[in-house]
Amino acid sequence: MKVTVLFGAGSIGLAIVRRIAAGGHVVLADYNEQNAAHAAKTLEEAGFACSTVKADLGSRESIQAVIAHAQQFGEIMHLVNAAGVSPSQAPVSQILRVDMYGTAVLLEEFGKVIADGGSGIVISSQSGHRLGALPKEQTDALATTPTEELLHLPFVQAITDPLKAYQYSKRCNVLRVQAEACRWAKRGATLNSISPGIIITPLAADELKGPRGEGYRKMLHSSPAGRAGTPDEVGDLAEFLTSHKGRFITGADLLIDGGTTASYWYGDLQYLQQTH
């Protein structure tokens, strides 16, 4: 049986799984066991075979345990990483441990077991595209530094702002995908990242109604698309990348943000540069 492993059983990850995992087994790996159980119930009621496992993306041992669990059901055909923490949820150290280090380890470990013809999708963020150009030395270091040394890089240790930690982590995700795609190719697998803008999930909906909601709504209204995205739109893109139609695409990062990044640098949203 072909196995799809999803880290982070939220709206975006589930939208992807529903498109690519029919007829196989879905492993839902989440730090919140209740969240994973709820997602499994929803998928099972829609005809998917599922199992759940508690997982900490920031732990190599936890990632290895997820792989061992998944291999009980067959060969791992798809990896979807939609897990992580945001600047409003966690301090710098946790953002770097989970989003930067954890994702790097995840790609390394699954790159050892991914099936021929398989694929991986990492959900990154438009935020990584707001960091601006980095010196080549930093870019190369984020892409290729051995995983256990990644958090010890001097410029990474110098990060003190949660937003910067998040932006560097998401830039690192994209660069690790590029580097690891070369290794995954040797197993006949593709690996890509997707960088969404604001996507309407329960968390995003709360943010839009919260104290910073007015700023978010203004940003969305002023963006080229004039709205937020939906999990299904991200799911459609991931489905294409993991299908036979996307086999020539690997090591790539695809922005799906309604043009927000373009406008941040060159359009009506340039005012945001003053706050980022």
C-alpha cells in the first residue's frame, strides 16, 4: 500500500491529502493528538484509511518514529509538511528549532526512505520572500549546513526577533528543498515547496477578527487579488506538483499569495516594508 505522511493536520495539509492520498494509507503526525484524531475522523468518514501519531517536528527521534510507524503500512509515496509555529505563537528559539531545524531534519530523514516516483511538499510562507536578498555565504549555509550544525550558525544565533526567526526559517525551508531535491532525485522522487500568503483557516479567520484584523483586511483589499486564499487552492497546486503532470518540477518554490509579495516590493503594499 502507498503511504502519505502529513505533518501538521490543519486545513491546508488536509486539503492536500484529500487530493493525493485516496486508495492508500494516511499517517497524520501532529504535536496535538486531539487535532490529529479529529482530522482522522473527518478523513475516515470520507473513505480514507488513516492512523495518527504524536510528533514533534523539532525532534529527529520523533521524526524517525513517524517513519517507522508509516512503514508498517507500506512504502512512503508522499510527504506533506504543513507543521510549524508562527511568530505570534512561539519565541525565537522554538521557531528556529521547529520551523528551521525540524524541517531540515524531516527532509533529510524522509529522503532516505521516499519511494521511487514519490514526492514531497513543504508548506513554507510568503514571509520568507520578504526577507530580501541574503549574502551568498548565508544562502549557501542555510541550504547545505549539516542539520545538527544549522542552529549554531553565527547569523542564526544572532536572531532575536520572532518575525525575523520566522522569515529566516521559511527562507531556509525553500533553500533546503532546493538542496535536498538533488538527493531525492536519486531515489526517483520530486521535492518542492509552496509559499502561501494569507489562507483562510480557523487561525487566520481569528486573526482577521482580532486586534490586528484591520491591518490584515487592508492588506488583502490592496493586494492584486483583493482577497485571501483558500486551502483548496493550495491543495490544487500541491496536487499538480505531486501528479504525473508535475514530474519535471523539483527543487522549486511556488508563491501562491494573490500577488501580495509582488505588491510588497513594487506595488500598493510597499508601506508594509516599514513594519517588516
